[in-house]
Amino acid sequence: MTRVLVVRAAARLEIEEAAEWYEIREPDLGVAFIEAVEAIFGRIERTPQQFAPMNTREPYRRALVARFPYHVFFEVLEDRVVVIAVAHERRRPGYWRARHRANPDRT
């Protein structure tokens, strides 16, 4: 079954902000970051089950962004995969859980 990948607006903003930060530090590094995120999005959309659930109490899964210290947190639903956050691996751990709870319809 093919699921549609849905990237929440907050996650898109995180991608844009990180890309801008990388681009300021080194030309084309922001572009490389976006390409790495898009590549992992493709893998998530094609086969989301390849990424193990984070634990048994939560429905979230995590995928690592190649070359960059970022994780994509997402949930697999019946007809879609919802990207909740694209988060730096060391900054504000778990902040995105509150974001997810604030939107109970999970879209």
C-alpha cells in the first residue's frame, strides 16, 4: 500500500531554518541539507516500516538524515505518513511530542 507523505508546516519551517543556517556557513551546504532531507523523505514514503518504532508506548518512528545531525520524526497512519518534526539531534530533545499532542487529528 502506498501512503502519501504529509510534512507538517512546522517541520517545513525547521527544514528551511536549518538550510539557511548551513548556507550562511558554507555555500551550497544548505542545498545539500535539503537534498539529504528529501532523500530520507523518499525512503520514508516508500517503506516507512523499515524504521523501527521509537518505543512501545508511542507510535513515532525516527529516521536519520545522512551527513547532518538531524532526525525526522514521523507517524505511520493507514493512508499517510505524517512528518511531525525535523529536529537537530541534540537541541531540545522531545520538544516535538507536545506539538503532536496539540494536534489530535494527526494531520
